[in-house]
Amino acid sequence: MQHDTPIPPSGKRESGDCRRLNIAAAARAIIVERGLEGLRTRDIAARVGINIATLHYHVPSKEALITLVADSLRHDFQAQALRNSRDGKTALELLRLEFADFRETVHETPELIIVLTALIEKARRDPAIGAIMTPLYDFWRAQFVEIFRQGVAEGSFRANLDPASAALITTGALTDYWRQWTSFRASFDNLTQELEHAFIAQTIPSKDQN
Amino acid sequence: MQHDTPIPPSGKRESGDCRRLNIAAAARAIIVERGLEGLRTRDIAARVGINIATLHYHVPSKEALITLVADSLRHDFQAQALRNSRDGKTALELLRLEFADFRETVHETPELIIVLTALIEKARRDPAIGAIMTPLYDFWRAQFVEIFRQGVAEGSFRANLDPASAALITTGALTDYWRQWTSFRASFDNLTQELEHAFIAQTIPSKDQN
DNA sequence: TCATCAATCAATCATTTGATTGAGGTGTGG
DNA sequence: CCACACCTCAATCAAATGATTGATTGATGA
């Protein structure tokens, strides 16, 4: 829950970039805990272990701070998207890779999805945030569009499948799954299984799954 | 955007219940415009046309106010859910009825979904809101679960369909769609069409569509 | 050694914001 | 007409909050 890069206890200094990373991480943690409406510059400074004035030295305003968070989110997402090679795989393999990536992201850095949805919500009414978040979300969905397009071409996915709509359904289902604190206990495996069934060309009932 | 029940311009009074309705509506409008983090009691009072103290007379605290909004949301949703009879319909008809209901809700009271998602977000960290929103969201999803269960029993939906996961996919796709594409368009038809394809038994056996 | 600059902080400001107080008004039953 | 419940407001409070100021510290290069 604390900083990944601990701050030296004594009077040592941090570089500007490093500080901005600390600040973004602290802001994200607070957004997870108390939401955007509970985000206070003082709390962020306290969490980083610096004075409010120092925070304002590195990040001029609260608006800039939220933009910083959005940027850090984009950075993390893109870094994650490039970890696994996508070459020479079938559409189904790619789809499962995406599911695995999402599961891994959710497990390793669960706050990522929470902050993402919070900022996407904000993006609707804040153009500056929208400029960052919309391309990010579009990029994620575009990956699915491409997978579905390929799958249809391969013949492994339904012929009447609309890649754009299918991608929308998939990203929607995944994010909504994350919102699933409720009594509604569908497992992630059930969900992805169901998504596969929804898009795969149903052959005559022969066991084909590996 | 304004009150459904206009306030008499002169010094007339409103009944407590009516005032609370006005207040809830104003609060919802502001949440749509500025999000939960932009919700200010003064703005609500101004929108209703009353003094801040009067607002506090009717709704003791901001927390109670958000609870009021959640309650009003539940009221609207349940009223909407009971408009159309569900008896004697096939699963596919019921599914389409749900889609039509969603579309209608979005058209008539577009702020409903926005405020719903905002409060569901808040529900994760606020038990009082969770107590209201969780059953509400579960209720919506449970309707889909029942439809899918029926459809599988009827044989019109895939035999290997998991009702719970399918419901999650459906509610997720609908809410996520609405979150981003606030301009409602033909693509909604594409989305629902794709959802139908995803769940309907595709088939070699015979044509079964109506 | 010293000038310079990035980084930091204590103190403080000016608003904002949720909430309260006390003093009325308005309608209704008796 | 009175009393009483219900409703409303102007004025105000105390705390929270985003931001600024002016001074200080440590590192770096000339």
C-alpha cells in the first residue's frame, strides 16, 4: 500500500521525475480508497511524505495532478500491453492471452482497474482527461477488434460476428466483472469461458477444447 | 434537465415529500454534470430554489442526501422494471424486452445510468450506499439470469450457456456501452444484435428464429 | 569557494463547504 | 383567535481545502 520506492528518512532529496512518480502512486492509492471525491492534495503529500508546498512545486494544480494520474495509468497499461508477443498466434490464443493479461493485471495491481474506471467516468465531463483516457480505452478495445476480425477470417469465430460489437461486449464484461463486489459470484474463468462460447463458431458438439 | 414538478414562483410552500423529490432530482442533475466529486449542497439548494438551511431541514446531512439519491434511483428503476408484463413470453422476447427497456430508460431519463454507475462506484467504499445499490444491481442482473435460464430450458439459447456469466456479460456490455457512447445511435442495435447471436443456439439443427 | 538552481518546508491566505442558530412566516384544527 | 406543527431564510460558524509566499537546504559546476 506504501511507496514502491521508499524515501530516504533523512534530509535527502528526490529527483523531480521520481517525486512525480511517488505522487502519482499516492494519488492512485487514495482514489482507490476514497474515490475521486475523496482526493485531497494534503493527503497525497502526507502519503508521499512531503509538504503541500513541495507537492505544488512538482505538480502545479489539482487538475494537473489528475492529468498526471491519467498519464501514469496510460504508461502502466501500455507497458503491460507490450509484455507478450502477439505474433503467430491464432485468434483464440490471442483472446486467451488478453484474458490472461487482464487477470494478471487485476491480481497484481488491482487498483489499476479501479482508477481506470474512475477516470473514464471523469473523462466524460473533463476534456483534458478524456484526451488521455479515450485513446487508452480505444486502444484496448481495438486489440479485441483485431482479434475478432482475425478469428472470423480464420473461421474459428462465428461468421456473423461483428468485431466492433464483440469487442465492446468483451471490454464491457471485463470491466463490469471487476465491479463485482456483489453477491454475484461468477468466477473469472466462467466469465471468459462464456465469452469464448459466445464468439467461437459452434461446431457440431464434438469436444474440441484443449 | 429541470424539475418535473415546477415550483410555484411566489412564496408558496412545498410539502416535505415533494421537496425531497425536488432535492433528489437536483442532486442527480448535478452528479451528471460534475460527478460525485462536484456535488455541493449549496448548488443543490440553488437548483431547487431554496436556502441551504431549508435543504438541511429536509435532508439532515450530505451523507443522507446521497442515500436519498440512491433511494430515488431504486424507486425509478423498480418502477421501470414493472411497466411491462413478463408473462407468457419466450426467453428471446424477454431479452429483447430488456434491451428495449434499457434503450427507453436511456432515452427518457439518460441521467439514470450515469448516476447509477457513479453510485455503484461509490458503493464499493460506502456500505450505506452499497446496501441500497447492491440489491438494485443484483436485481437487474437476476432478471437476465432468469431469462437465460429459461432460454436454455426452452432450447432457444445455447445448451452450454451459463446464465450467471451471460447475465454479467449482458449488464456489463449495456452499462459500459452507455458510459462511453452518450450519443445513442444505431450501434446500440448492433450491440444487442451481437448479444443475441452470442447466446442464441446457432444451429445446424434447424432454423428456429421467429 | 561561491554562485546558481532544484527541492523542500513552515506559515499563511482566501475561499469553499457542510452545518447550525435563531427568528420568523403559513396554514390548520380547536 | 390561538396554538402548534411545519416550513423557510439571513446570518454565521468552524473546519477543510487548494494554493502561495518567503526562506532554507543541499548539490553542482566554474
